[in-house]
Amino acid sequence: MWHYLLFVSLFAFANAVPVPFIIKCNARDVKCLTNTTNVAIPIFAAGIPEYGVETLDPLFFETIDSSSLNIKLIMYNTTVKGLRNCKARTVQRDVVNSKLFIKIECNVTLNGLYVMSGRLLLIPIEGKGKNHADINRFVTSFNVTLKDVQGKDGKKHWSIKGWSYTYELEDQSHVRLENLFGGNEVLAKAAEIVVAANGNGIIREIGSPVINTLIVKLADAIQTFFHAVPLEDLILQ
């Protein structure tokens, strides 16, 4: 899940006057952009009320539907923690094509409730209860397209025109589902063994809706920031 973290793209190009925690970088200086992003991540994740950015760590989701053709899975009251500790591996800006490339590594935890029935990793499974996941070295690569728009202040602002992402799991994830098969110890034990041994497989099979929900939330936060701060205060001219 993850996954990671599109929001850091904005930090590397900000002017120190309106956003005092930003160190401005040359657009071609990848090392500076990446280092500056890493300094700014925990500040942005904590929320920046003066720019309308809400807290991103922790994030709370009331309902996430992770169902597929093989399984019905609804997650409730889900809390994701750990985004403030994410690290940018690289941040690059393509000035000519108005694009950003960001690669982020995160370790996140997820806690909540679930209701599930169907087949998971090809085995029959059902349950209703608490769920927990540790997703370790979750590496997400983002491609972001920007456009210039005129804000209400009459100045030019950035806006996210489109984005895409891919992710990798570079370490073993751990998933725990409580109360499988309504507490039937025989059936639950067999399923628990499979779940415990296949954390990454479970994340890949049912995690995409969770990851996408997270990314949309982060993209909305970035868009709010862009609309609040004019372009002249975000980038080196």
C-alpha cells in the first residue's frame, strides 16, 4: 500500500519565502531535489493548515472495497500509519514536458476491520474481524503530468493533469486476519498458515484498491496545496 507517496513532488521546487521549510533547487539537480524532499516529507505528512493540507499520517478510511472476481472483501475503519517516515529515492523534473518522476520507499502499517468471503490465493476463505498489515519496503514510482492554470488570485498555479504509478514489494509483508471462519479452529488454523506465509501475495491480490484509495487521497492534498500557492512561489524561474 503505499506505496507510496506522490505528495513529495511539490517540495523540491518551492521558494523559501512562502513555504519556509523548502530549500529551492535547480530543476536538473536530482540530488538536491531528492534531499529537499526528504526533509519536507514529515512536515507535509503532519499537515499544513495554512495551505489547506490536512494530516496525512495517520490516514483514516471509513470503507474500502477490495473485492475482486474471486473474493468479496470490505474493509472498515482502516487507519494507515507511517507515511511521515517515507524516503524519496529519487525526484526528477522534466521542465520541457511539465512532468515529475518520483520514487519513494515506505514502511506502513494498516489496522482496521474486515468482512471477507471467497477464494484468496486459490483457497476458500471467509471471516469477519480485525485485520492488520505491515508493509515493508513498499517502493512506489510515480509519473506526474502538470499543467498551468490561472488561480482566483489572477496568478499562474500548478494543477495535476494526470498521474500513474507502479509499485514493488522489496521486503516481506505481514498480514493478520482475526476470526477466520467464525472462529472454527481447524479451518482457521489452515488459513492462518497460508496467510502468514504469503503476505506479499495477499497484498498483490487484494491490495490494489487500498493503494489506489491512498494515492487519490494524497493527490487531492497536493492539488489543494497547488491551488493555494501560486507557481511563482513554488518554482525557480
